[in-house]
Amino acid sequence: MSPRSASVNEELRRRSRERLLQATVELVAERGYEATTLADIADRAGSARGLVSYYFPGKRQLLQSAVHRLMHRTLQAALEREPATDDGRELLARAIDAILGLTDDCPVLMRTHMAGILQAEGFVQCPEQQRLAGLLRKTVERYGSPDPDSDYPLLRALLMGAVFAVLMPGAPMPLPRLRAELFQRYGLDWGLGVPPGGCPPGGTSQDMILQWPERSK
């Protein structure tokens, strides 16, 4: 039997890494972070235990990469869903709704992810995070930002703040209210994206939203 080519080996490594990332989000969502071991993740992924350490320096870094992958895939699906559009305002609305929606759907996973970012290890600059950042930055560009280098980090910070607010133990903010604030900040019509109800909550009227400066598409 002839040895596998470099491209085949690379594809096998990619698939192995993907299985580990998928197993991580599944198990942490089911059991929580502390109750999930690296051995559990390897078993769920059908991989050898040593492969986890080969790809990732630790469980915290593995979780960050796994959640960044999930966020990237969720964001990409939202931006590309039908009906397809080149409207930058609609795309930004979809991006905001994708992140807020993921927070609402996967609270345990997202709370654990946010808590991990505040640990000593900090923010992991992994390939999954870079793909997520690139897609979010491109959305800011298509929205019409004159300065994506400044506006992308601001959007990221605002989204992270909204996620924290939704997940705050004992004092969560309602997701529709946070959505309304973000939409008002960017001058987005409430009906764009995937609105959670028929009208803006908390007294934020459509007229108030439309008063914000017009941005190019």
C-alpha cells in the first residue's frame, strides 16, 4: 500500500480536529464545563486521547476554539440564508441576531465561554476565532463602515457586552431590549434580520430608530 499523500493527511487532520471541536460543544452544553473531561471529548469524537493535546494546549483553549467555530458557522449560515442579499444593513441585522440567538439557544455554552475569556489565559487567537473575526469584519465593511479597523472591534465589544448582559446570573437583561439598543445604535429597522416580536420593546419606537444617521449599504 502506497503512503498517503500530504493533502490526504492534511484533510484527515482537519476532520479529526473538527470532530474534537464538535464533541466539545455538545458535551459542555450537556454536562457543563467542569463535568466534561478531555477523555470524554476524545471518546465522543472517536479520537485517541493524545490527539486532544496534540491540537490544543488545554481544555479552556479547546472550548474557546469550539465556541468560536460554532459562532462562525452560525454567523455564516445567517448571512447566507435565503433570501440572499447584498444589503449591508440587513446583513448587519442578521449578524446581531445570529449572536444574540446563539446566546439564547446555548446559554450554558456561551456563559462558560465568556467566563473563560476572563480567566488568566485570556482570549485565544485560534484559526476559528480568526475566521469569525474575518466574517464579522467583512459584515461591517458591507454595512458601509468608513473605518472597519475601528468599527469592527467596537461591534465585537458591543456584542460581547450584550451576551454578558443576557447571561448575567440574577440580573439578566431581556434579549429583545438589548437587540433594540443595538439596532438603534446602528440605525437598523426593527423588521430587519429575525425580529423576536412585532414591535420594538421598552419604548424604543421605529421613529426613534430611524432618527439615527443614515449609513451607506
